[in-house]
Amino acid sequence: MERIRNDNTDVAVLVPCYNEAATIARVVSDFRAALPGATICVFDNNSTDGSVARARDAGAEVWFERRQGKGSVVRRMFAEIEADVYLMVDGDATYDAASAPLMVETLVSQSLDMVVARRISDDRAAYRSGHRTGNRLLTGAVAWIFGRQMTDILSGYRAMSRRFVKSFPAMTEHFGIETELTVHALQLRMPVQEVETPYYARPEGSDSKLHTWSDGFYILGTILRLFVLERPLQFFLIFAGLFFLAATALFVPVLLEYFATGQVLKFPSLIVAVGGYTLAVLCLVIGTLLYTTATGRLEAKRFRYLEIPPPERK
């Protein structure tokens, strides 16, 4: 399918959609107005409320992903669509379409790989305090493990280069996809930037698919999974240290008692201490072996990333 060009740069707007009949037509028309040369691609994820018909009537290309979950949709979008710049946005009309040209221009003019919309809102209905707190906590966890480059890692509004998209493995299936996108950029040390954009409340008749607690724990689980996969040595060093300290706390009294009496009277403590030291060594060995595997996987992603040139005006 031939792509339409925007300012000589091939831009595709990708919109994951699940039961967004109340807002999807507005999203398509708003982004059509903001980026007249872009192709608007709506990826439907088993909607039952007429979202598909409204997206088509608004002029979008409609694709389908039957595997449920936003992560599954993003994996399909990135595999199917060819473009120089990808602008991903949710279909709930909460993100500011007028900010799209700035995001694309920033990405292209500075040869970046990702521009993230940092959400700004004074409307409690738009950005609930629980979501703000959860976002800060999860952002802090990612910063502690992988380094800090972004302050709104859960934003669903992002401009990305082709080299970013085509080197992204997309492993998660649900709302953890934003975290995985962020970690991908941090792991490969890609040039990224945030721009502030307004964030709006959902229009009447539109319901959020995000569940604060269950999805928050799922995202936290995604961070832990990525910690194990991408930073295995650091992960297992934590457990090795804990086992070592616990074993030492048990072993020192036994050792002092031996020096004082010449006898070992607390055999259970000695046995548990030896077991703790053994577990510490095993964690160190496992972490080292997995670190070798993770390094090879990271190098493969880096080589794939470097095969593709950065976005440029043609």
C-alpha cells in the first residue's frame, strides 16, 4: 500500500483500539487535520461496539489483531506498517493531536529515536491522583534499574523512528508495553526526548480500560521481568548479597563460640550458614551466565538498530 508523505517524511499514525466507538472518529479526524500527509492506521482488538465502522467512516485504514491486549496490538502494528516515523496514540481522545507536528518535527530535526509526550493536566478526572502516584513510583523503579531519561514512562503518545520500531522485540501482551518501549530505548542508549503536551479527560460515553491496581501490578511485574532479562547480574547480585549477609549473621556466633570453647555446639546454625553461602555462590554463577546471554541479545538488537538509518527529511 503506497504511503502518503508529510513534509517529505513518511509518517504513520498508529492507533490501538478496543471499544472506542465514542472517540475513535474524533481521534482520526483530529490527527488527519494535524498531520495532513500522514496515514492513519487503526488497529482494532476485537471491539464489539462499532469502533471499526466509525474508524472507516472517518477515513482511517483499519487493521485487525485477534490476540487480546495492547502489547499484542503494538507488536502487530510494528510488524505490518512501513514508515519513516511512527506516531502511536491511544484511541480515547485524551491526547492532544495539535502536538503531533511538534513531536514529529523534534524527532526528525534532532535525529532522535523516540519523543514521548509528557502529560500535563490540572483536571483530576483526566489524570487521577492514583495514576499520577503509580506513574511516579513505576518511573522511579525504571530509573533505578535502567537509568533516568524520561519522567512519564506510561505515556501512550509517542513518536518513534523506523530504526526504533524495527529493532523493538515487543514481548509483553498488555499495558506493560509502554514500559517495554522505554526500557528498549534505555538499553540501547537511544537519543530520546520528552515534550510537554496537554492531557484531557475522556469524553462522555468513553470508559477507561485501565484498572489502577491490577494493571499497576502487571506493569510492576513487567519491570521485574525486564530487570531479570536485561540486568540479570545485578538482579542475582542482590540475592547473593542477601544470602551472604544472612549466612554470615548465623556463622559469626558459631565461629566466636568455637574460638572461645574449641567446640561447635550450634550445628543447625552452621549447616544453615553453609547453605546460605552455597546459595550466594549459585546466585553469582547464575547471574554471570545469564549476563553473558543478555549481552549477546543486546548486541543483536544493537546491530539490528544500526542497520537502519535515522529519520531524515527527504
